[in-house]
Amino acid sequence: MENKQFKDCIDACVACALACSHCATACLSEENVGHLAKCIQLDIECAAICRSAAEVMSLGSSFSAHLCRVCADTCNACAQECEKHAAMGMDHCRRCAEACRRCAKACEEMATPV
């Protein structure tokens, strides 16, 4: 059972991990895959870090705030890259960037002491 204190952030991390995994897979089906290498790499990294952050928060770990900082930074980098491709009409990148921005915001709130 997830720690209630972290529920919203865990939900955002899980949603982001799914969006990033979908985006990476969709990018692999695009015509100019080589142009999307950085996007695919960031999608994979972001999904992994989001899953890790969700897992650590579900444990109620004292390291959650630290991992949330890394997660927010990774999500922001992934969103920035995906937004470039979204501007060229790639809807999967647009959805991924939106999920990354939501997750970054949630993680930034968790990483900041109250």
C-alpha cells in the first residue's frame, strides 16, 4: 500500500513513466528515428527514474525528497526535448511533455521541505 503522504506524486510518477514508455515506442515507429535518438533516450531514462521515485515513495523512504529532486530534473529535461518534437506535430511527444511537466511539478513540491 502506498504511503498517503506521497499519493499524488506517486500517481504523477506512474502516469509519467507510462507516457514516456509510450513515447519512446512511438518514436521508434517514426520515419526519421535517428533524429529522435535524444528523445528516445530521455524517455527511457525518465520512465526508469519515475518508476524508481514511485517505488521509493511507496516505502515512505527518507530518501524520497532527494529522488524527487532528480526525478523533477529528469522530467523537465524530457519535457523540453519532447516539446521540440510536439511542435512538429508529434502528438505522442506532446502528451509525454505534458505528463513530464505534471510530474516535475509534483516532484518539486515533494522535494521542497514544508
